[in-house]
Amino acid sequence: MSEYDAVVFDSDGILVAPPRRERQVAAARAAFDDLGIGDVDRETLAGLVTDPNADRIGELAAAYDVDPEAVWNARERHDERTQERAFEDGSRTTYDDVHAIGDIAATRGVVSNNHHATIAFVLDHFDLDHLFETYYGRENGIENLARRKPNPHYLERALADLDAVDDRVLYVGDSETDVMAADRADVDSAFVRRPHREELSLSVSPTYEVADLHAVRRIANGR
């Protein structure tokens, strides 16, 4: 096993428990309520949560004769606040092994598909700021949806911040898109098979598959 100079982590499913789908769908419904639209079916709302993209948002906006940016901005606003409340009320919290990150010798960062503001909130609320030199979440705006993983855009920005050499970088995630983003950035990947990923079959092969962040620490430190 190689020692790494930089280790970058996903957030949801790695640092903190993933958001509950029902809460996110409820946030999407609240967004449409704000726009005066109360008859959007659950399947449509779920699609806005599981696979948001410019085409889907545009079609939905056209169907209800509203501005696509207004739809998306309302959804973003409610989703961010819903997640913050979940952290504040304790229904979402950090994993017990997060403290292992502090024992990793390499410089460290966070790259997530979640809102940039949500990642900032997580790091501050759980006092994790000191563990990381840089972090990126998805910026607001429909145009930034295309920059989500597996696009390596934000991962590459983090690596530039860390002044990291590609073959000395490890990206840690819990999804296929995390592994794909690492491949596209030409860096190694560690897939953490948390309990919510027990049944997941990957179509791509990570450099490592591990059970927790203690194993990531051992890999990163070369022992």
C-alpha cells in the first residue's frame, strides 16, 4: 500500500449520514408551494431529487409556466434548510469513525455533490473545519448541475488547492459516481461500504474497498 500526499473525502455517506429521501421530496414540495403550485405529483418531485438536470427542470417549469431558475432556486433554498434542520435536531449526524481522519498524515479536503453551503454548515456545526484544508460542494445555479460527480470538476479544483500530484491522491466515497470521478481525475479511489451500501453492485472498480474510515487511515498512512 502506498502512502498518499492528499486524501479527499465525500461528505454524505462518508462524514455524515445521507439525507433521508422523504425529507428531500418534502422540501421539493415546499418549493412548489412557494411558487403557488400545489398539484405536482410525488414521482415528479422525487425525480427532481434523484436526478436533477437542466432538461428535467426546464420541462417541469414549462409544464407549469414558471421560470426554470425560479423552480430550481426554490428547491435549493428549501433543501438546504431541510438538511440544516436535520443536523440541528440530531436526526443526521457524523459517523463514529470520522475522528480517524485527524490521524491521516496527508493534507485533506472534501468534495461533495451536495450544496456548497451545506458542506460549510456541516464542517462548522460538527467542528470538522480543522481537519480539512479545502472543501467544495456544488455551487447554486442550474448550470452547475453538470459539474456534479462523476464530472471531476470540483475534485480537480480541490487537488489544485492542495497542490497534489495525481498519483499521490486518494479520493474516498460511498458511490459509483465517486469512483468514476476519481478515475476521470486520474487518482486512486477508496469505496467505503457503509451499511446503506451493503447491497450496492459497482460497475467500476475502486482502487480499494473498505468498511470504514479506520481502514482508509491505514491505507493513507501506508500501514
